[in-house]
Amino acid sequence: MPALDQIQNNTPVRVVSIEAEGDPSLVRQLMHMGLYPGARVRIHQRYPTYVLVADEGTVALEEDAVRRIRVQAIA
């Protein structure tokens, strides 16, 4: 599965998993922001920080967190 940072802007995808070995607080934080397996998301902006539009609203994240989110294309 590709990481979210590899997806083109405004391409809708679905979150498959979050790779945060050794950092369970990151997983909890992302889930509270609406970024959990099954959630739909798209990248709105990449610079100066990532801005994502998810099912539950708009979220700003650093690149390291975005790289840990694995996604799949929505058919």
C-alpha cells in the first residue's frame, strides 16, 4: 500500500492502516482527528504543511505523520 504522501493532491483515497510502531500516541492522535482505517481522505495542500480533507473535517499534519498513513485508491 502506498503512503498518503505519494498520492496526488485532491485524489480521494481510503485509509488502510497507520504505521506507527513504537508510537501508539500518534495512532490515537490521528484517529481522534478522523484518520482511521476506512476513512476517506484527500490531500488539499502540501506546503508549508500538509492539509488533509477527511470524512470528519480538515486536518493539518507534518510530513512524518502523513508518510505513516497507508492508503488505497477509491474506485
